[in-house]
Amino acid sequence: MMSLKISRRELLQKSLASFGALSLPISLTACGGDSDDGMQSDSVKADFLHGVASGDPLKDKIILWTRLTPNDVSLRLEVIWEIALDQKFSQLVNFGKVQTAQAQDFTVKVDANKLRSNQRYYYRFRYGNVISPIGQTKTLPETSNTVSFAVCSCSNYPAGYFHVYQEIAKQDVDVVIHLGDYIYEYGKDGYATEDAAKLGRELALDNNKEMITLDDYRKRYALYRKDIDLQMVHQRHPFIVIWDDHELANDTWKDGAENHTEEIGSNKNEGKFIERKIAALQAYFEWMPIRPVSDNDHLNIYRQFNFGTLVQLTMLDTRVLARDRQLDYADYMTAQGMNFQRFQEDLNHPMRTLMGSTQLQWLQAQLEQSTATWNVLGQQVLMSKMLIPAELLLPLSQMDIVALNQKIPELVTLKMRALQGDPSLTEIEKARLTLVAPYNLDAWDGYAAERETLYATLRKVDKKVVVLAGDTHNAWASDLYNQSGAHVGLELATSSVSSPGLEKYLNIPLAQLQQFELAFRTLIDELNYCNLNQRGYLTVHFTAQQMQANWVFVNTIKDRQYTVDHDRAYQVLVDSTLNNIKAEPKIA
């Protein structure tokens, strides 16, 4: 019988094994092991400094990820991977060797197969006598009575601590769905960096400028992935991810971005956008546990995951692949005011697209063929009609608190009178309510025709959808209706991990901010719930009979010590047809 030496790591694992499936120590870090496997020599030292991750689970395989940090970057190194049914790796299911080099930024990505459905696994990597942290993961089920997601987005490292990730790591969920803005491209004086020094979360000295090159993006991922809370949540759960704009540049569209200055004549500025785009997407595929369509395809990331016949999860790209340039109200201003006719013509142009025709047709086919109880769309931006009285556009864009404090109470009063059927409302008062405009043209509101095309498909196939969204840094829940008033779905939008919400821009006391929340819910017809000032995440639990969504918030991201704010937690319950919606504060 082969004798085994028990390392300190394995001793720790043994002592925690009795705690069950969720017993993996979430604070475990890499240390030396007892194996002589691998290609390590005395002159080549390396370690697993960025943790481990898994993602894109299927019924029989899953992506496993890590990164090796060597002292000599000129060599190609060989890493051993293992996946097992137990933390001691005595029940090994599969293993292999994979090579990595500077060309991949020494990242390691394996599509581990020969797995059973609906099974929890443990995995690790080895280089010589150095062993990575142990991760735990789970495959998709053939059949299932319950499915649970944790949903998050928008994690800005300098803005605050990743307490939200720590909380998600503690949850018993099947997967974590990350809806983008996993990193931010800004430099040291950029967006939400004002507290970075005080928090000890400054950007690295060799990476504190705005990201442009492949090396820039790689180094930014490396910084984020050294965060212990981020390592923790990857170590505990498989991820299903999609990018948003900040993995590339703010307000990205297919051919450019708001935060990119293209080369003009002899003035190079930030260079060609296509070069920046290629660099950003390559780094994303290197550092994220996502399965590429092919080895050379770093663009197409829309894909589908089936949790038995209970949940069909379809991940969409509404940002990078095919998005037309965002409209801007400023482009429609004239000396006489806004040209609403031209704006409406452009807004509702039938060829205007977020997804592109190929992705849209694919999505339509998936919805037509679906036999799932729940059809879920994971994507970046708000789909609901966030239409506000047009007179609020200017003060909101300028964050004119004086004007907002004057106009909002007036409009709320008028809206309440209208809802109560007050016959004394004047035509001018009615017009103040009915003349509405999209608040955010970067969302689906800026691509209204394509949204109606999708809604028409839902009506045709007689299905409703649950839409998951991020991007805004605030929490929202909305009913989705087509232009004819037919109910087509429910949207659940998560708050951010650390990026600031409206509280940063409004800069008003909490009590007044909650008045704004009430005003938003009153004035925006599709909106049922919002939280405008707290960081957090969303859990969504499905059974055949109902879906339960819970918004969870932390009380601060600016202190090492934090608590979960149970007072502002919120819960939504719906039946399997999305009817009889019941929303109420969650009882802690």
C-alpha cells in the first residue's frame, strides 16, 4: 500500500470535513504540498497567488481556472489538475496536465469532463510541490426540484471592500451569475477612487493609468483576483459570467466607447478602438472561468444553461457584440429646444439593435424550443421602461437637487390624483404626467423597437420571462409590458458589489433618498421596487410552483467591519406564470 504524508493543508481539511458539503474553508490559501509531480526545478519558483475558480457548468463538465505566478516568465510551465468527489482527493474522478506560458499570462483553464450531473466536486492544481487552494463546484442537474442563483454585478476595487462577495460565498446556491463590470478600466483619479488610499485599495503603481493595452487589462484582473473576498466566492461556487462595458471602457458599443478617444489624424490619443477591444476581450477570456465557443473566438459569449426542465438560463450580450451607438439627448437640442420628432424617429428605428440579428434570432429559437418551467434571461442593462416625466430629465442630468425637490413632490401629487381618477385634473396637469421620456438611453429604453420584437416573440410562443439585470448600481424590480399593455415578464435587477449608486450623485440624507425611491415607484409605471443607496446582491430560488427573489444589502463597504442590513432586505414571490406577484419586506 502506498504511504501518504499528511500535509498541514490536508490536516485542516480533515478537521473540517464533518461540516458537510459547504465545509470547504473559505479562507484557505495556497501552501506547499507533498507531491513531486510537475515540472518545477530549483531555479523556477511559482505560486498560485490568485486563487481558483470554476464556471460554465454543464451536466458532464465544467471549466476550472487558476493562475500560476512564476519567477521566470520566459518558460512554458506544466500544471497538474485534479477533480474529485472529496476534499482529500481519495476519490479522484479526473486529472490531467496543462501547459501555460506568458502568451496566456500564465493563466490555466481546463474543461474538466467525465463528470456526473448534479454532483458537487472538489478541484485543485499542482505545480511541483506547490498546491493551489481547493475549490468546490457543482455540475448541472438532469432533473431538479429546486434551483438557486446568487446574482451580482459592478465590483469597483478602489470604491470599497468586497463584502458582498464574502456574503455570497456563505450562501448555498447552485451558481453565481455575474452580470458584468467585474473590473473597471479607470486610472487612479478616475471614477469612485476618492477613498482608495484611506481604504488601502489603491491601484498598483504599474497599473494606475486608464487601461488601454493587453498588459493593462491583465494587471487589473491580477489586482482584483488577489482580493480575499473575491477569491473566496470563486473558491466556493461556480460562476456563469457575462461582460458589461467596464471590462473594456465606459458605455461601450460595438465600434467605440464614451471613454475612448479614437486616433484622429496624426494625434494618436488612445489608439484604435478595435485594438483596445481585442486586448480587453483576450484578457477577459484568460482570467474568467468561461468556455469559449472556439479557441480563437473571444467575441461571442451568448449561451445557454439548462437546469433540468425547471430553469432555462440564457445569457445574452447586449453590450459588445452588436450594440449600436447609444443615443444622446444633447444631439437633439436646438435653439428652440429639443427636437422630439427626430428623437422619436431615431429611438424607434426598426434596425436599431442591442443584440444584433444573429443573436436575436438565436434567442427567439431558444424561447420557441424551451420546455422549461422558468425561462430566465441573464443580461446587463435594464429592460423595463424607465420612463419619467420629461421635465425631470434636465434636473436629473445636472443633479439639480433644488429643482428636483420642487418638481418631484408636485408630480407625485398629480400622479396620485390621476390614479384615484380625480376629474379635476387639468389638461396641462395631465400633460406633465403623460409627456415622458427614457431616463437612461444606455439601457433597453434606448433600443425600443428591438425590445418590442423580443416581446412579440414572447407573446407568440406564449411564454413569460424572468430578466436579470445589473449595470445601474441600484436594486430594482419591475413588471414588463409590451406597448399594447400585455404582461410579458418580470425584471429583477441587482445592486452593485461596490460601485456607488444614486446616493453618490444626489448627495442627500437617507430619509430624503427614500422619498426619492417612493417617487420613482409612483412615477414609473412598470417599477415596483428600488433601493438607491446600498450595495448588495440578489438571490433567486425556483421551484415548480414559485420563484422567490431576495435582495440582500450590507450596511457599509467603507469599513472592514460590516453587517447585513436586514431592515432594508426585500422579497418578491411569484407563481409559475408570473401572476399574483406578492412583494414584501423580508423578515430576518
